[in-house]
Amino acid sequence: MKKDYTILTGITPSGSGEVHIGNYLGTVVPFLDMAKKARQVYFFIADLHALSTVQNKEELQRNVENLVLSYLAFGIDTNKIIFYRQSDIPLHTELQNILNNVTPIGLIKRCHAYKDKLQKGFDPERVNMGLFSYPILMAADIVMYDPDYIPVGEDQKQHIEVTRDIAGYFNKTFGQTFKLPDIYNIKETARLIGTDGKRKMSKSLNNYISVFGDEMTIKKQIMACFTDPNRLHPTDPGQIKGNPIFIYHDLLNEDKKEVEGLKKRYQDGRVGDVEVKEKLFKVLLKKFTVERKRYQQLKKNPEKIRKILAEGAQQARKVAVKKMMLVRQEIGITNQYSFFKY
């Protein structure tokens, strides 16, 4: 990696907008680590992207609020990180419209967002254009700010490759305008196993453990967690490998001596699932004490949130305006009769 780099990342408020421990370990931790070392960081809530699947006003508002509060509660440094909502910068959709004209339809048909729908039996005639053109808006979100790196997990790599392709098509057609960003691979803690013990932790699969949910909800999620199906009694020897509860203990419990003790007792049949899960519940509440308190404080102060987002949007807009004026010039919209200014 370069020493003096710019990164950009966005989070889509789909599902419930809740942040779970998989999000924390797979996205939040690596992002905050990268942000400390970066020269410039752009971080946005991709609320326009959510419209392809979330088409209920109250649900979208709730999801956006959850994400904004969650990431501010995690302590992102808004003095260094430009934090904004995608919808507060309409230039993103203007650039998407321009990029539509250099993007081959075959490229988008190969994207997994579209292909996944078809594989699940969706009628291609009924797939909405928001979902189909998702990668083009994503490309606009990115190339607008000329970042060096985009931190993503394995499941998003294709979209960054498509972004590079689209920017390349534009540069070849109209001249060098956009930087082609590099992928920064996030280690696959992002693929943390869910509480069902089978699939990746996901809100849509309801196999997650919330970070900011109420205590009763979190306790229910932990207590319902899959463990060792062959263990019928607390005195039976238990399996550690692949057991979600112990995976979570390894990742969240800072008392490694306690974790090793629990593992030994579990394997020997000297501790029950309930005790192991109750200890995880206490570990999670302790680990996120500060963040959970900050979340509630922020929720009571919408004016402060509004100010943070307004300042972030203002900073991002300055960069976007400069880029879009260049784009207009390169494609020929700007000419001797032009008077337009953002």
C-alpha cells in the first residue's frame, strides 16, 4: 500500500440497518484501522442504493438512522473522516447518468447483484432498474472522489473491478478523467458464521447478534445460538471446532484464560451450553459498554447528527463539484455558451 493514501467506503442501509458483530469484526474494525493511517477518508451511507430493495418510507428512515448512529457510536473521527449521506449529494446520480452511456449492458448482466436474482428464480423482466444499474451508481460513488483504495470483502470485489472497467471506458472515450481505484482486501472475518452455524451472519437470515439492540434481544439471540448438536447433556464431551459460541468468544472475549478454561471444560463435559452463552452475553455487553452508551446519547441529540452530516456533505460536495465540472468539460456539455455552476 501507498503511505499517503485516500480510501472510500459506503454502507447500504438495507435489512434493518442494525449492526451485528459480523459487521463490527469484518467491516468496522478494519475500516477504523485503515482510517488511522490514511491521508483522507470518505465514508458514506448509501441510502439511494437501498431503494432497490427497501421501498417503505418508515423502514428506510429507521435503517438510515440505525447506521448513522451506529458508526458515530463506534467513534469514527469526523474531523478526519468525511462522513455523509449519498442522497445529500445529487451529483452522484448525475454522474451515474453520464457513466450509463459508456457502460456496456453485457458488463452489467455479468454482475452478481443481477445474476443472483435470476438464479433465485426472479423474472428478468421484473428486476428493477435500480438493482440492475446498481454497479453504475456504485462506480459514480467511487470515481467522483479519486480514492486510492476501496476496502471490501470477497463478495464485493467484482463491483470494484466493474468500477475500474467503467472508469477505463470513460477515460478511453473522453480522456484521462478518473483514477482507477485499487481493491484493499478485508480479511474474511467479514464472513463470520451466523448463529445458525451454517451460513454467513446476516440480518436477512436472522442469524446474527446485534451490537446496539436492547439487552433482552441480544440475550435471546445468543441463547438461540447453535452449538454442538450431538451434545445432549452438559456432562457430554462437546465439540469446539466450528462451534459458533466459541468462535465468538475467541473474537470478542479479551480474557483468553477464561476462554481456554471454558473450552477445556466444554470438551471434558464439565460446563453446559447455558453457562458458556451467558458468559458470552456478559462479554458482549462489557466490550461495547462505551459504544452502546454513546449510541443512546446520540439518539437523543438529532441536531448534533444533522450538523455532522451537513458538514460532511459540504466537504464531499466541494470535491464532487470540482470533478463534475471537469466531467462536463470533457464530454462536451461545457462550451462557449455555458453559464452553469453548481
